Amino acid sequence: MADSNKLSFADIQNPLFLHPSDNASSISIDRLQGASDYKSWDRSMEIHLSAKRKMGFVLGTTISDTSNEFKSELWQICNNMVLKQLETSFALTNGSRNYKLNKDLYELKQHSASINEY
């Protein structure tokens, strides 16, 4: 008989899983200074969030299960943790999905030149 208190590999793979060491300060990223360091900041943020399996909160692919109160609460906790980290290194006012919008805006091109260059 399996011990119901043990975590399975699937549990640990779930983006709603929080390791005891996971918190807003467990992702250490330098503060974004401006457009000149956005690309390295973005890559560093992606690496850290992916390592914690939290990138889906930023991309909007990990959504809240409103039909399940427990999962909805876990989603909110994880989303707040990601949001807090983003707020620390990047001024956001309307949720972690703004990161994706800002990334998309940064990657816009006009005749093969970035928006800043154009």
C-alpha cells in the first residue's frame, strides 16, 4: 500500500507545486535598468522561472481552476509569488502577464530594426 503522504514525480512537476524553499525572494534577478539590458534580464528571468516551473504564470498557460477552491488558492499563491518577483525587478501594475506584453513589445520590429532603432 502506497503512503498517501509521499509526493509523486507528477506532484513535483505540477506548476502549482511549491517547494518549501520557494518564495518571492528565491528567484534572484537583477533589477531591470532599461531597454539596454532588457534582453539579458529577460533571459535570466525566463531561466529562473522555468527552473521553478512558473513560466506558465507569465505566459498565461497556467490558469486558475475556479471549479476547485484548493487549486484556485494554490494558483493564487504561486501567481503572487511570481508577481512579487517581477515587481521587485520590473515595475508592473497589472499582474504577471504584463511581462509577456512587455516582452512582445520589446521584440517588435519595423523593417528589421527594433522599435527603438526605428
